[in-house]
Amino acid sequence: MRMYDYLVPSVNFMGAGCVSKVGERCKILGGKKALIVTDSFMKNMEGGAVELTVKSLKEAGLDVAYFDGVVPNPKDITVKMGLDVFKSENCDMIVTVGGGSAHDCGKGIGISATHEGDLYSYAGIETLTNPLPPIVAVNTTAGTASEVTRHCVITNTEKKVKFVIVSWRNLPLASFNDPMLMLKIPAGLTAATGMDALTHSIESYVSKDANPVTDAAAIQSIKLIANNLRQAVALGENLEARENMAYASLLAGMAFNNANLGYVHAMAHQLGGLYDMPHGVANAMLLPHVEKYNLISNPQKFADIAEFMGENIDGLSVMEAAEKAIDAMFRLSQDVGIPASLKEMGVKEEDFEKMAFMALKDGNAFSNPRKGNEQDIINIFKAAY
Ligand SMILES: [Fe+2]
């Protein structure tokens, strides 16, 4: 068997009420003043994640400053604004509160605070040379899993393209997944983030970089999402469904942090960069089409996915069973209300060529289990159109 490494934050807090432990952990990490990186909606929510995080930090004797300018698909200019607050307030650590956008923005601030020059120049794998300030991630959506990954995804506003800085230095020192903070997330966002998590687990399960450890995490994640996402979308206050989705998202993050992703993310990043399309929606719309293309790379793994997603594959050939996995992805997406086509989302056909070219350059493309060319990617965009 080939060699592989396996990377996760050293401490991961799970379960209802764990947000109360943030302060204690930040104190252990030596923090004196934390920059809270979040959005204004979250900051102003009474009894919400920011309020509870700050309460815990203050009880532990830490001071706080706020940057509440996080936007979806965080931009390089957002990161610069956050960096100014980090410096002017003399913060020595970063506590991100929110979903992937908050965590990625916080990582971007940490990189900018410790690395010279333009953030864009660090796009790529293991380009970071200096230690970042301690980052602690309080996660409020079951989706991106940025709270446990080494990925920092930022949009270059000038070029309208997303870029990824992948480094072990980006890894938060502690993650918090408290399902109590997820109960009020609206159905649409629950669906989009949940489909992002499913995309992580499926792309890492079929990735050419998968290994037995990432497979174990991915399998459990796929099962949990297939059995809980519909319920979490139907009734946000369903604590059991929220808890299971939080576990599923974390497991998917553990899987893709190490097995990497594939063409779904490589292509979704283009839709995010060019149209500012929500990441989870872009993934959900592309997932069945990309995996249909990938099917021949490993039919047995797709047959497994069909079974994990609850399909009856008794008496079917491996290829027949594998195709059931694609049906299951379409059905879940439809049940949770994801738009059916890129056309509906205002995507223009004339952009396919440019997006396909850029998708093949995206870092996620290299672990896709089937090697495609630009025309293949254009065809997948067309199929999803
Ligand atoms: Fe994702």
C-alpha cells in the first residue's frame, strides 16, 4: 500500500453546549485578545453563536475585538478589512464564528498577518512559510467543514476567480461543532450546506487519493447525510437530525482534508467566482452530472454509494448498482429543494469554455478519479444546464 499522511485539528469539540468551552481552550492556547471573525447578522443575533462564544471568552479572562464584515464567498478585500482590525486592535488570536466563509476569511486574515505580499501569490499547495496566529473555529453550519480543514478559499475580486491556499498551517488549532447553534439555520441554507457535505464525502470516497482512513470517514458521512439531511431541512429544530448532520459534515471534512476532492469542486469554484453562486448550491447541481461521468473509474465504489444512500441493489450488476447512486444523488437534491439547472441560476452558456479551462487548473481537479479534458468539462456543464 502507498504511503499517506492524515491531518485533522488536534482538538475537536462536539455536541450540544460545547460552545461554552471556547474560552477555556483559547486560554490554554495562550490567547489574550481574540479577533471574532463573523458576519453582522450573526453578531447581532440575540443568544446566538457570537454572543455565546464571547461570553465564554470573557469568562476565561480574554478580551475581544470584532470584524463582522464576512460575506459569502469571502473576497480578498474582505480579508484586508479584517486584517486592519486584527492589527489596530492588537489581537493575538482569531476566533471564527459562522460557516465556511467566516473560517476561510479568518484563515486569510491569519495568513495576511504573517506573510508579505498579495494573498493571491500564495495560491497552491504548502506555499505558507510562517506560523499563523492561533485560529479557533466555532462552526454554525453542517457543510463546508472548513473548521477542520487546511483549505482557505478566497475570491480574487479583480480576476473574478476563486483561489485556494492549501497548507497544514491553515488548520484551526481547535474546532467546535455545537448542534444547538445550528437549529435556526433556514431550510435553504441547510439544504445547500448539507449537499456540500455530501459532495465532500462522495468526492473523497471516489478520489484517486482515497485511503482506508478517509474511506471510513466518507462512508459514515454519506450514510448520515442520506438519513438526516431531509429531516434537518424539513424541521430545523430537529436536534437529532442537526447533531447527525454536524457529525456528517465533520467526518466529510476529515475525509477530504486528506483524500482531496474532484471536478465537482473544481467546477463549482468557477460558478462561485464568476456568478457568486452559493458554494453548496453549485456543488449540488453539478454532483450527479460529474459522478455520472466518473462512474467508469470505479463502478464498485459507486455501487457502494448507492447502498449507503439506501438504494436496493439486490440482484443488480455492479454497473446497474453504480447507476443507482446517481439516481439517489438527484433525488436527495430534488427533495431538499436545490434548483434543477444552471440555466435557472442565470449561468450563461458562453462562459462554459472559460470556466472549463479554469476548472482544470483548480487544485481540486487533480484528484478526480477520471482524467478529462476541456471538452469533457464543457459537456458536464451542458448536462447540468
Ligand atoms: Fe465544499
